[in-house]
Amino acid sequence: MQRAIYFFLGFIVVFTNCKDPKHRRLDSDKGLKVRFEIKNFEERIGECGEQNGTCAQIDMVYPFAKEGVALVKQAINDSIYNYLINILLFEEYQQENSEMALSNAAKSFFEEWQSARDESPDNQANNNWEVSVTGEVGLHTPKVVSITLGAYSYAGGAHPNSFVSVKNFDLKTGKTLRWEDFITDLPALEQLAEQAFKKARELPIETDLIAEGYFWDGKFALPTNFELQNDGIYFWYNPYEAAAYAFGPTDFTIPYKDLGQLVKKEVIF
């Protein structure tokens, strides 16, 4: 099973050489245009750590572009901070993306928790809220870098939410790569991905996915999140993206050797 699945099991992934995550320089990016470090954001309020105590807590470990072309660094960090901030807020955030804005979002999260506690003091679902994010830098070439952010969130609902976001950045512009930026034939890729999806779900190849409760829009679709890797492309479907929450996530890898000319490798390597 690919590494991202560990986020859904509630583990904190311990990355190689990550003994001090607060401001760790990543050694794997020597000679590359953009250098990253790992930052740690922790905030909590209430009786955290006490037996039967009520508590709201935030723990985030995430990559931060430290060195490189200013516009590229800014674009990458803006994207990461925007993701982290939106996890904490109960409405879409489209303003400044920075560590200060993240701190303000944390305050809003705690205010929402306190308000929920005040309005329904007997509702145990509001006793303990939590957001946990663990991020890592994956493939890093002179042309692209892949960053994965796995999040666990509970804010008083029927169940926690766990999801993964993967961003593949063009290191010339800082823009997030889309499928069409490096795939020559999207319909052909969809056919291969649909076969791989069925295999990952242990479904017969002739299965009608729509009839089985997948893809409510009426047709198979490529996932929002994918990771460019050394040997292939990793596909990740979050819960609700391809099926109901109870189905869980779906993930698989298609090697470059099976993709052939569908991939513009010159964009990646």
C-alpha cells in the first residue's frame, strides 16, 4: 500500500532524517533550484492531556520552500498555506496566505469550538476537536517537485474526515501541474486508469462502476490528486471523490512503462 494510506490510519509519518521537524533542512534536494525545510505548527486550547478533559488542538508538519527563485517559492508556499488554512476554516478562504494567516485561522477554529461548546455543552461530539496534518516532499527534479499533505480532521460531526492532497509544482513558474500539462491523450489515460481502479477495488474488469455505486456524475474520472514519482504516476481518490465515505479511499500506481508515449517525460525529468 502506498505511503499516503498511513494518513488514514491515524499514524504520524516519521520521515527520514526528521528528528527535529521544526526547521529541518531537507538533504535530498542538494543541487536543485528550490530547497525545502519542514515546519511545525502546533496550537491547543482547553484541558489537553487531562483525563476526560475537553480540548481543541492543531498539529501541522509541512514542507516550506526556503530557497530558490522568489516567485516560485511564493507560489509553492501560497498553495501550501492556503490548503492548511482552509482545513481550519468553516468557509472558503481566498485572502493572504502566510504563517500569520495560518495563526489567525487557528484562532477562528478555536473560537468555533468554544462557540459549539457554549451552545451545546452536553453534546459530547464537541468535547474534543482536532486537526492533524503531515506533509512531505516526494519526487524533486530540476523541473518539478511533488508535495503530499495528509490531513485528519474532527470538528464535532458524525465521523472524522481524513483526506490527502497532492501538489505537483512546475519549478519554472511555481504553478500546479494539471493532467493536460504532461499527458498527451487524456481519454487513453482514463481507459488505463479505469482498469487500474477496478483492480485496486478487486472488481472484475467488466464491472459497471456506476451501477456499483462509484462516480456519481455518471462516468469514470481521473482523480484530483496524483503524484509524479520516479517510476510512474500514483493515483489517489479521497473518500467521497469516487464513492461514498464507507468505501474509503482508492489508490494505485501506473508505471511509466505501461503509460508509454502518453507521458511527456521531458516535463518531469
